[in-house]
Amino acid sequence: MSYLFTSESVSEGHPDKVADQISDALIDNFLAFDPESKVACETLVTTGQVILAGEVKSKTYLDVQKIARDVINKIGYTKAEYMFDGSSCGVLSAIHEQSPDINQGVDRKTKEEQGAGDQGMMFGYATVETDNYMPLALDIAHAILLELAAIRRENSDIKYLRPDAKSQVTLEYGDDNQPVRIDAIVVSTQHDDFDEEAKMLAKIREDIIGILIPRVKSKYPKYGHFFNDDIVYHINPTGKFVIGGPHGDTGLTGRKIIVDTYGGKGAHGGGAFSGKDPSKVDRSAAYATRHIAKNLVAAGLADEILVQVSYAIGVAKPMGIYVNTYGTAKVKLTDGQIAEKVESLFDMTPYAIETRFKLRNPIYSETAAYGHFGKEPQTVTKTFTLPDGSAKTFEVELFTWEKLDYVDKVKAAFGL
């Protein structure tokens, strides 16, 4: 029997994502000047105000106000009429030193013995639905907002766009659990004020359906056949959306964890990513389980895989690894037997994860909008500046957990 499944995404100007990007910019700056920094940074953004709070153990000193302002301006909140802009907003820092009670569970005599920064369970997921092994509804939802942001920055085809936006994509699946078509698309975008609301709504609808959607289709041709004439479009369904961003809704770090991961597919352990250094397994182990799931699916072990790992605070060895192939496994092994082989292939101690994916580099700002998974691994050059004017330039690898570098090992282990 056919069914519908929906995923959403939010833009970099969404208040929660503004908070995530500030928190991850702080992480990158701390790691740039002290790779051993331990950081848990939360951000709150509201009308004209940014509040930073959290725990830090680091040898470096940062101008956290400037870092926050730079992020806000880069996103596009640069006008006083938005009631939140990088040049004029207040930035209050309540960051303090990390508790030694927590730190003693992480730092050990040798780095290899490093314990998990907290208890909890983390999930990774992969599917053959897309070339990047991500769920299709989420991938399209991200694609819509990435293209909308590109149009906003071009300021050519659509001139009235403001940074805050959300999208939602509903797919119809067939009896074989394969996506058939897009059933509905929701796009809500913040915009400049118009003289007449009726004309405004008609213009935005016309531009989204007539300009944005064709650009998404042309830029992502692999999705083209899912678009059809029967799609139900809900464009700014509440009407006027002038008041938005942190002025319209308070933003907090870590409130978009499903957007950050798999759009509701698979599972989520409940821990947010942004603002956390890699000793926090909420982040690092979620990256590692995605890496496992993606390499298993890419190796042909199954069409869809969910991987869970769990930890006790201060303990290096995971409590256990769980694998669910949803009945799509191509080998004559139970999911439990697959999990045993996975445990022998992938070292999931916190230090091994940090080193395998080079997680003590300043690589996190790029993860803080449009999802932490499904992006192409790449090497980039980044420069960071201290309050005294001294700067450091790095060549770093982004999205190392998206590499398919274990496919051959998986094939050998499972006889594929």
C-alpha cells in the first residue's frame, strides 16, 4: 500500500540555525588556537540580542562578540529594519570554565583511554534513495532552501527575500517502499514589506513556483522526474511574513536536530551537535555512525541501514552497537551478526573517532546549516584571527565522515 512521508528543512536565517552557526563558529575559533579545547556553547538569539552561555576549558582567549557579529552579518542580518543585525545587536557572554567533575571522565593518562564526554545513544542512517545516501524528502527540502539562499544573495531574480525561511517536502512511496513522486511542497520565506498583501502573496507564489522550483530541478536533475503537475504547493500559507528571524521567534542552539540529521527517517538519540567539541559523543559518535551506515550501504550490504552506538560517561568502550537493515540485507546474516562484524571493523572509542575523522580541526561552521550529513567531503583553507590581530591559516578537510573509505573493508568482511 502506498504512503506519504514528509521531511522539513530551515534556512541559515532561521533563528535556531542562527544560534547553531554562532555556537559552531565559537567551536571553530577555540579549536583553531587550542585543538585540545573542551567546549559546550549554547546561544540564544532574540530581538536585538545574543546571549552566549556554556562551559569552556581552553588555553586561548577569543573576542566572542566579534565572532557572533561576523556570523550574523554573513547570514544576511545587516539591516536595522530586521530588528536584529550584526552591527547593532547586543552580545552578552556568560561562558565559564568547564566543570572539573566532567573533565576528569574525559582526560585520562593516555589519549587512547579518553572517556566519552557524556552518556547516551547516537544513531547513523543511510539509504539508497539518493546518490549521497540520504533520505530523498530531506535532500529536496535542503536543496530548495540552498537555492533560495543563492537567489537572495544574487538579488536579481527575486529582490524582496529576507534570510528566514522554511521548506517541507511530502513524498509518495509505492508498495515497494520506493519514492514515486512529490505530493506536496511547502515554502515559507521572510520578505520585505509590500503595499498590498494580496498582490504580495500572488507575487511570492508566482516567483517560488516559477523561478525557484525550476532552478532546483535544473541544478539537481536527478530529482527532476519526481516533480509533476499535480504537486500541491503551500507558499507562505499564513500570509504576510515580514517579521521573522530572531525578531519573530527566539532561536536556541540545538532545536533543529531532525533537520540536522535525517528528516525523521531512521532514529535520533536526542543530543544536539552544534556548540560541542568532539569529545562530546553526541556529536562525534553521530558522525561515526553515519560513516558506518553510509559505507555499509555503499558496499551493497543493504538498501537501508540504521546504526546505533551507546556510551557511559567517562568510559571509552561503547555499551554496544546495534544494526537494523529493515529486512533489506543482501547477506545471509542476522542484524545481530552484522553488528558483531561492524564492531570489529570500526573502532568506536572516542579518541579513535576523533583521530579517524580529524575532528579536532576547525571544521564545524560548515555543518551548522542545511544538515550535517549528505555533503561532499572537501578540503578548504580557513583563516582565524585572535583579538590581538594574530592569525592562523589552516587547510582542513570538511565532512570527513561522508567518505566512502571503508567500502572495500566492508566488502571483504562480508564477502560482497
